[in-house]
Amino acid sequence: MIIMENVRKVYPNGTLALNGINLHVKRGEFVFLVGSTGSGKSTLMKLLYREELTTSGKILVGKIDINAIKHNRIPYLRQKLGVVFQDFKLLSSKTVWENVAFTLQILGVSRAERDKKVKAALELTNLTDMAYEYVTKLSGGEQQRVSIARAIINTPVILIADEPTGNLDPDHSWEIMKLLTKINTRGTTVIVSTHNKSIVDSMKRRVVTMEKGSIIQDQEQGVYSIGIN
């Protein structure tokens, strides 16, 4: 599903963000990516959805060579990926329904198909009753659920969540993790970067630990075993 081989990333200012990353993720896995601030977690994720390019090395997502894909094909890659961000990245002037439907509108999906997919995504994320609320009226946990609904609207094979609970209280954090687990049980590969030690330790999933741009530990049922910055 995801293969990263000898991946290095050096930013233009000379910062070495990733140094020889080798990572294989199987279809249907749920993987936590952990490490202190600056360990390279976010950079690794940005490479997967082509926000950044590698300096060297190989990345395959399914059968797609991330480094070789042409710029005009990136939107098609991102249809196979769902991405959830810590800061939600919602459109504040739009309702829940409009935010979730936005990607489909850009892609030119018919109104009937769009309504069908938005309805299903809202049902899965328990947002049906809030469909016509403006997102600015919602709590942080509710806004993150809107972000997840938008990310899964095209039934992606991979869901990438970069610190999805970083701005949430403990109750809402667990709510989001339960939702991501539910999505995973439906067959979606889920990769979550997080600083939340209690969630990682409780869920007993695969844990990949990073430090200074390298993977220092990869455990099938691991714990968050390093300091949190």
C-alpha cells in the first residue's frame, strides 16, 4: 500500500528533515507516527500527499510513484487520499454540508451523486443534525469531525491525519480516535501522527517512532516511549 525506501528530505535552507526513511504500510493497517516536535512526522506525511517532494529515495502509494507523478495528476492522487489537519482548514463562511461537499463541487460531481456522498459522510461522522449549521458555530471536536467527513467523501483508500487531536480536550480527542478506528474497520488504511501518549498507549496499534528525521522504533503493538515536547 505505502512503500518508502531510503527517503531523504532536505529543505532549501539546509534543514535535514528526513534521513533514510524506510517504511512499509500494508492495506488496512492503523499506524501511529510519534516523536517529539521536529522529528520529521509532518514532513513524512506531506511527502505522501505530495505537498513536498523528496530530495532522494522512493515513495509508492499503491502503484503510484509519488516522485514521478506529473503536477496535473496530483489532484487525482489526492482523490485516493484523505487528509485531516490539526487546524481543520474549514471554510468559515460555509455550512457543514457545504464544507463537506466542496471537494466534490470542484471535481464537477453531479448534484445527485454529491448529495448522496455528503449524506453518507455526515451519517458516518454523526453530523447529520448539524448539516446546515455554520462551522464557526461548532465546537472544536465537531469541526474536526467535519474535517474528517470532508476527507472521506471520496472513500479514500488511505486516510492521513496530522495531529488530529492536537487542539482538542481529552473527551473530544477520544471521540475523534473512535471515529478514525471506525473508518479503519471499513478497510481504510489510517496513519495518524500524534503527541497524545494516553491514546497511543491505550489503543495498542502499530507505533512508528521518529527522532531527528529517522525511524528509531517500529512496534506492531507499541507505546509512546519517548519524551513529549
